[in-house]
Amino acid sequence: MSDSPAPLADPHIAFDPSEGRRDIVVLGSTGSIGTQAIDLVQRNPGRFRVTALSAAGGRVDLLAEQAHRLRVRAVAVARENAVPALRDALRARYGTGEPLPEILAGPEAATQLAASECHTVLNGITGSIGLAPTLAALEAGRTLALANKESLIVGGPLVKALAKPGQIIPVDSEHAALFQALAAGTRADVRKLVVTASGGPFRGRTRAELSRVTPEDALAHPTWAMGPVITVNSATLVNKGLEVIEAHLLYDIPFERIEVVVHPQSYVHSMVEFTDGSTLAQATPPDMRGPIAIGIGWPERVPGAAPAFDWSTASTWEFFPLDDEAFPSVALARQVGDQGGTAPAVFNAANEECVDAFLAGRLPFNGIMDTVTAVVGEHGTPGRGTSLTVTDVLEAETWARARARELAALEEKATAEARA
């Protein structure tokens, strides 16, 4: 066994293996991760209980229905102007004689819930706004089931400074797969990590062909049902670039020992190659309830969490090398991950703005990575290390978003003039 400090995510360490039913706080409850987590909890009432929920505030009817069904003690919305509609929706379900759950509102509401009394916080928020709740959960000593990869990517040193060994359980399908495969050996046994990518809807297309794709094309993912931003990130493979940074931070494996391969069927979620030449792959049909169950149930497995393979049926599993020319996002992610400091935050924030511009028809598909690359280049090589602060991250993100919007507007203007 290596004498070096344990990585952020370590399957050999049970941070809080409490027996009995676990109380769960679900952040991002109306999103894809949140709704699937609630389904899993309700199918296992003896194992889990949801005690609080948070959401952005755009789907108050669903949030109210979840709160009533789960009988939570508190609900939170990021948008304060959503409170009247949420209160009305709750009252319609609870009736006049029953007390409503506590309602928290505002940008800090999810962070308050993350620090509240529970066993596990499931952070299913999308985007870097999940950083503050991640830090709050860690500081409060909660087990963190982390689906919000952006908080780790933009605030890596901050997260590493707070997290105790085994406190973070990854929920991304790829990192949950690595987590399980790594349980088969020690860190010294690991030669490399192999992260699989479906290739998205544009696998096999050249950069020239990608210049003509539309938002509708990009949102048609072949194997996973996800939100629009994550789906576009899968199409550009930015999602895979972020996952490479995340794997580096979670498992303390150098970037040169993290490989990406394209696996269109999305059956093998990732692999670990060991020094003796053997490779362990974690495989299930595509279903996020499996990784969620690992996140909230570890070190125990949850029976029936997700479907298993039917091995009596023939199937084909394919693996292809990554086309870095058509999809430069993974190489750029390695670069900013190696730079550290605020570079990953700039990469992530610029990408979020460019995805919004693409979905609104203001930026072509290839323009997403062209613009992100330009913003990262202008940002340069920042300072790095544990001296990074939340203020540093927020300021870098603000600059990156503004600059990405400026460059996207210039691209839109140039395109319009060329067509005139």
C-alpha cells in the first residue's frame, strides 16, 4: 500500500458507514439526477429517507409534489421570485390544516441545506453554482454524493483542502465505474485510468461536417437522456474533458495516465488498467440509478438499483480512438487541468456561455470550442495551489463569461455580414 495521502475518492475507506436508514438531502431535485435519486429512495424506504430538497425554481409544481410525497422538512429555491408560486403549490397539496415544510430562498438556500443535519448530501446541481453547496457539505462533515462535477473542477484545491478521506463518493457514471474498479487493487497497482465516451451524436464526423450541425442535432444523444447543457457538452466532448480533470482530482492519477476511448454502446462506463496487464471494466446498461445508488449507499450495494444485462442476448461492444482534430475539447481540458488555479473555472464558464449561445442560434457548433479556446488563451497561465479562494474562482468566471459573450457576439456579427 502506498504511503501517500489517500485520494479524494477512495473505495477502500468508508467515511461514515452508518447502519440503519440514511437521511439524504437532494440538491437539484427536479433535474435528471434528482428525479432518479428520488425514484431510487422511494423504492428503498428501509435504506433511505429524503429530508430536504432544493431546486432552481423553474418547476415549482414538481418540487411541491416531491416535497409532499416525501414529507420533507425543508425545500429551497434559488430564485426568490419563485417563492409565492411554490407556497401556493405546496398549500394545494398539503391542504389548509397541515403545516408546510420550511421554505428557503435565494442564492445561498442550497448551501444552507447542504450544511443541515443529514447523513448524505447528493449534489445534483448543474454548473459551477454547485461549488458553495459542495464546500458547505464537506465542512459540515456530511458524506457528499457528487454529481456536480463542475464544483470539483473549478474549485479543486478548495475541495481538496476540506474533504476527508472517503468523504466524497462520485456519482458520474464514469467516476462511479472507476471507483468500483479501483476497489480491486491499491493505488500502486494502477497503471492508468480509461474513461469511456459514447462519442455523442456526431461520432465519426469531421470538423467540416460538424460546422453544419444544428442545436436539434446536438440534443439528440444516442444513449443518455440528460439536460440540454450536459447533452451539448456530450456532443462537443467537453463533458469528457471535464471528466478527465475530475478523474485526476478524485483519484490523484497524473493526466498522462488518464486515457479517453470512444465506446458507442455506453455499456462499459470506465476501466482501470493495472500494472500486471489486467484491465477491470465496470459495465451496466445505461441507467444513472446505478451510480446514484453507489453514491448514497456505499459501502453497501442497493439490490435492484438498475437493470442488469441479459447475457443470453447477443450484443456488440466497440471501442475507438478519440478524434482530437474534430473534438479538441479533451486536449484543451487536459491543458487547463494541468495549469490549475483558475484556468479550469475559465474553461467551464466560457463553455457554459458558448453552449447557451449555440442553443440560441447565435454561435455555430464549432464556434463553441473555438471561442472557449480563445478565452482560455487570453486568460493565460494563472497562479496555482491551495491559496485559491472562492473569490478568485468567481472573479475568473465573471471575466470568462463576459469575454465569451463578447467573442460570440463578434462571431454572430461576422456570420450575418458574410450572409448579407
